[in-house]
Amino acid sequence: LGKDRSKCTPAELDKIRRERNRMHAKRTRDRKRIFMEEMEVMIKLGKDRSKCTPAELDKIRRERNRMHAKRTRDRKRIFMEEME
């Protein structure tokens, strides 16, 4: 992918395009998987929230913050894997 594209044959350009598309599709699937996992937990927590005490609500908020931090780390990891 780091090759000078002006010197590439049409077949090489097609190969580069496919590889870039493959990487983008993988990143999209990974982001969707992470998002869906987070939403499943948030739905479960939301259903439980109506019967929670203030201490339990604090625990839910901490879990939400932990999940957000994990999602951010996962996005950075996915980005770094693509750069390799």
C-alpha cells in the first residue's frame, strides 16, 4: 500500500483497492461489534435502573464509564492494527 501508485499496473491498483476495502470493512465490523456489545449492556442496565438504589446507580455509572474507556481503547487498537 505504500507503493507509488503512478507506477502501478491496473492489476496492482485493483489489488491495492481491494486490500484497502478489506481493511475498511474489517474496521467497520469491529466497530459495529463493539457498539452492539455496549448497547446490550446498556439495555440490561437500563431495565435494572428503575429498581435501583442510589448506590446501585453509582455502580451503573462507573460501569458505563469503564465501557466507554474500553471502547476508546479498542478503537485505538483497531487503528494501530491497520497501520501495521
